[in-house]
Amino acid sequence: MLNVTDPEYNLLKQYIEEQCGIHLPPGKEYLIESRLSKLALESQCDSFREFHSKAKTDRTGKLQERIVDAMTTNETMWFRDSSTWEYLEEIAIPDLLEKAASGHECKIWSAACSTGQE
């Protein structure tokens, strides 16, 4: 596995944000290392700086596509995160029902999922 330096992390996080809108804050270096090391090595790169350069100059778009695919979750299960559902069941829904019973308006927003499970 390759280790990412701070300058390499900054290059790649900017590249990733430009390509697919994923913002990587400080402290997420492990995501670059764990998700992109294999791809960088497959691309015959000895460093993430070299990998970034190769990605920027790839005219086919295939490397960019593979980077985006590696950095995205690719998980569309509606009940993927059980802690979210536990929070809804134990705290949020009872709180909303209590507010609604006392006459307050309650609104619920369901953000879109990639394949429409919502």
C-alpha cells in the first residue's frame, strides 16, 4: 500500500472533489490510501503524486472513472446504516409525534437515493 503525503492528499482531494463532488476534510487520508493504493500501483505509479499526474493527463477518462468508482460508496441499500433507523425509531419519530399532538407543524424530508429506494 502507498502512503499519502500531505501535498499528495491535497492534490487528490481537490481532484476528487472536482470529478465527483466528494469533499474530503482533513483526517481522511486513510480513505485515499485504502481506496486508491491498489489502483495507483496497477497504474504503475510509485507515488500518489505520480498517480494524480497520470489521472489528470488520461484522455480516455477510464482512470478518472475508476477513481470515482473507488471513492464512492456504491451501496444503495435503504437500511444500510442501522444506527440511523434506531435514532428515527427511538428519538426522532416519538419527538415528531409529540410535537404534532401539541399542534406544531412537522415536516419530513427524504433525500434521494441513487436507485430510488426512498
